[in-house]
Amino acid sequence: MTIEPTLLAIVGPTASGKSCLAIHLAQRFNGEIVNCDSLQMYRGFDIGTGKTPEAERQGIPHHLIDVLGPEEKFAAGEYARVAKDIISAITSRGKVPVVVGGTGFYLRALIHGLFPGPTRNPNLRERLQAREEQKGRGYLHRILTRIDPVAAATMHPNDTPKVIRAIEVCLQARRPISEMFQLGRQALRGYRVCKLGLNPPREELYRTINERTRWMFEHGITEEVQQHLERGLPKTAPPLASLGYREALLYLQGSISLEEAVTTAQAKTRQYAKRQLTWFRKESDVTWLAGFGNDSRIQDQAAQIVSALLT
């Protein structure tokens, strides 16, 4: 009987040490790393995205890092298609693919596939966004509750991009998106998937987030944003809407002080980490490790799990 190749997926909240654990396991088990963080795909955005510097990658090949220009967009379906090809190439070389990152929707698209919904409609999305801005936050979620209460119950009212996509699908497909979810998906086939989740103590995680965020502002995130703006990058570019970069932009515009930028980014990053944990806990078959990825004890635990799977 042919044994399916193993795919490792390391998940968890921001600042939990996912990249460190991924490098450790890739070294130990002859692996290559596949990025699953949407922001790390952008070239020129390094300080605020948590990219592992080249010198710290221990010679491990890293894929899907620095592959997008700052004005490009990369949907989850596109990520899944490209990542599948990369994973196939890695296994053909006799190596272990190690998928790592905190963008849960990318990972879900890769492993479980996406429902065959209608393509995006930019004009409709712009109109919906405008209505949300005119009527106030939560307006579109109330609309979704009327047309698809099942889907609305799974979404936070403030998660406007997800709510817009749900309404977009409902209107174009003329059926609830919750029904569309039941249709066939192109799930990843032919791999034994091992999901490892990092779940450090909450207070320690928040302290790490606060320290890392302040470090970003002390080591040039505002200068990084300024350089992009001087090169003509629009303020609406996707990376500039992300945590840390958004606050750095507001500071450069004079809307908030530097200290306000730091504390706001810290608070929003802590909130984001909490949402990530909520998302990944809904994923099936995750083996949770109660610590940070740079902890040797956690690394040993993870290695034991992987070793048992590979033997």
C-alpha cells in the first residue's frame, strides 16, 4: 500500500512563534516552508509583517514570500491553486512541505477547498462598501441577516469584507451562501495533513505582542511606509490597511501621535490574535501545543508528533 506524503501545517495567533517552529521542524525532517500569511507575500513590507530575515532561515527554502507588488491582491482561491503546485513540487523532491502562517482562510482554502461561488463583482462590492459607510457599521450584517440568517450567524457584524462577500454571493447566485457552502469543494487530496497549533498563555502572548509592536515602531515601520508613499504608492494599497501599517500611516498623516499609533496597534493586534485563536479552534484535527514556537520544550513535543507520523 502506498503511503501518502505528509504535509505539516503550523497555525496559531500572531507572535506565537509559528515561523520559528516551522524552521525547526523543516530542519529536522528535511522540509521546505510554504508561507500562509497574506501580508508576507508583499515585497517591501518587512518590518510589520514578521517575515523571518533571510539570515535566520537556516538555509531552508521559503515559498510564497515577497511574490506580490504592493497594489496586487491575491484571493484565497488563487493562493490555494499556487500553493498546491508548490507543495506537489516539494514532495516530488522527497521533502516535507511545512505550511505556516496566520491567515486562516488561506489555509482552509488550501486544505478543504472553496465552494464554487460566483466571481467577485467590483462594482457591486463598491456599492455595498459605500452603503456600509453611509448607514454605519453593522448595516450590511443586518441585510445579510434578512437574506441568509444562517451565514450571518457565523460572521462578526464588523467583519465587513466577509459580510460583503456573503451578500455578493447571495445576490449573484440568487441563493443563500450557506447553501452554496454545501456544494462540492476541491479539497487537497493525496496527503496526510498534520496540523499543529500554538497556544501560549494569553498574558504572555499579549506581552509579546505589545513588545513586538513597539519594536516595529522603534525599528522603522513608519520609515518603511514613508518610502512607499514617496514612490507613489496609493494610501489605499492593501498592505497599508493592515495592523501596524495602518497606524503608521495615520501617524504620518498627523491624525494621531506616535504613542497613540503604538498603543492602538498593540490593542488591535491583541484583538486580532484572539480572533485567530477562535478561527483555528474551529479547524478540525489540530493538535494544540501550550507554548511558543521558540520554546525548546514545545519544539520537542512537535517533533515527537511529526516523528510518530512519519514512521
